[in-house]
Amino acid sequence: MKITMKKRFQIGVCLLGLVFLAACDSTQPTQPPQATASGPVPTEFQTGETTFNANCSACHGKQAAGTDHGPPLVHKVYEPNHHGDQAFQRAAANGVNAHHWQFGNMPKIDAVKPDDVDQIVKYVRWLQRQAGIQ
Ligand code: HEC
């Protein structure tokens, strides 16, 4: 079969199209890993979420992602091996002297009882797992 100018033109356009497609593909931004949990909070952690939002999120941020007043708890520093569940109980009951960060001290949080902190810990551990920290 004779390759006419027209065919050549068509093949050229096709190739060009492919190159463009490839170029577009490679410039697609890659999604950064999700730092915070997306999607609904499972029912079993919702009590913890409510208590956390009422007492802790002013400093530790929504979904424990941190603010200008306090560090993120979804952070390697607070993984279960570094800061076990007792560290949360102690923090709430006694407050925390600044030692890891530059935010100042954490006051004790009288409004939460040990049972509330248990719920908060479950919620924060869930957030941590979502972020790949465990
Ligand atoms: C007024 C701000 C503020 C509030 C409210 C607050 N925190 Fe904190 N929290 C801090 C700061 C600041 C630190 C970091 C201290 C450091 O290590 O430098 C901290 C540290 C912690 C730590 C780490 C303790 C350790 O042993 O290092 C835990 C756990 C914690 N907070 C839990 C909570 C929980 C749970 C609540 C809610 C019941 C809460 N925080 C409410 C400011 C706050």
C-alpha cells in the first residue's frame, strides 16, 4: 500500500496527539499522602471526637492537626510507643510543661475525667492510624 501525503499527515497528527497525551499525563500533580483522616469518623470514636473538639482542639487543632497554640497530636512524637495512653491521662490531669515544642505549657484540663480521656485517646489513636502513625 502506498503511503500518501494524506496518510502521512494523519499518522503525524496521531503521533502528536499521543505525545500530548503523554505530556499531560506526566504533568498531573501526584496527590500528597493524606495527613489527616478523610471521610466520616466511625461511630465508636465519635464520643472521643466530640470531647476532643470541646476541650483540646482549640490548641491541638481540628483532627489533632495542631494550631498556633499547640502541637499536632497526629505526629510521630505522640505515637503509642513514645507517648502511651497514660501520657494523655497525665497531660489532662496535671498539664504539661513545655518540653517538646515552643508553644508554652499545657494547662490541666479540669473539664475532662479519666473516662473522657480514654475516649479521646481512642479517637486520637484512630486519627494516627489514618495517617500511618502507629
Ligand atoms: C491551652 C492549650 C492546650 C489545650 C486546651 C490542650 N493542650 Fe495538650 N498540649 C498543649 C501544648 C502546648 C503541648 C506541648 C507541650 C510540649 O511538649 O512542649 C501539649 C501536649 C500534650 C500532650 C503530650 C504530653 C507529653 O507527655 O508530652 C498530650 C498527650 C496532650 N497535650 C493532650 C491533650 C488533651 C487530651 C487535651 C484535651 C483534654 C489537651 N491536650 C488540651 C496545649 C494544650
